[in-house]
Amino acid sequence: MHNQRQVLVMLQVKWLMLMDTPKPLGYWLQHLHNLLETHFTLVLADLVSNRREWQLLSTLTGGPRSRTDLERALAPFWTGGGPSLRQVLANLRPAVGSKSRTARSP
């Protein structure tokens, strides 16, 4: 497993190698998107999390929301065959519960 610094260096080297060849703007935008997706996935993996959990927690930073509100807010991002909101909430519950209990203990 690579640490974040190694991954960034590898991505920068790859980027510099590709810069020598003229490419259309659309190519570079897609390439940048792929680099960001890769980096984001690696960072979340280091945090023992995934994209859907992060999106859910990010949505909840604005305050409590109903399940219906969460489904509506996350629908544009949660297309395809990923876990449902119910599954993501169930996966987060043990992690959040254990951190809460740890934080409260003296």
C-alpha cells in the first residue's frame, strides 16, 4: 500500500510525462477528473471510509435531516448499483457509536 505522498509523486510524474504530447482540452479535463477520483479514493481508504459515507456525513454537516431529505439530496450522486442509504447508515452506526462512547469516557 502506498502512502499519500508516494501516490501524489506518482501522479505528478505521470502528469508530466503526458504533458509532452499535445492533447485536446477534453482529454485533460477527463484526465484531471480521474486523478482527483483516484486521490479521493485513496484518502478515504486511509480513513477507513468510502465515497457514499463521506457524502452522507458531508450532507449532515448542515444539521439533522430526515431520511427523505437525505435521499433527495444524495440522489444525483448515488446513481448506479451502490449501497442504499439504509445500508450506508447501518455501516456508519457502529463506527459513530464507538467514537461517541470513546469521546465521553474520562
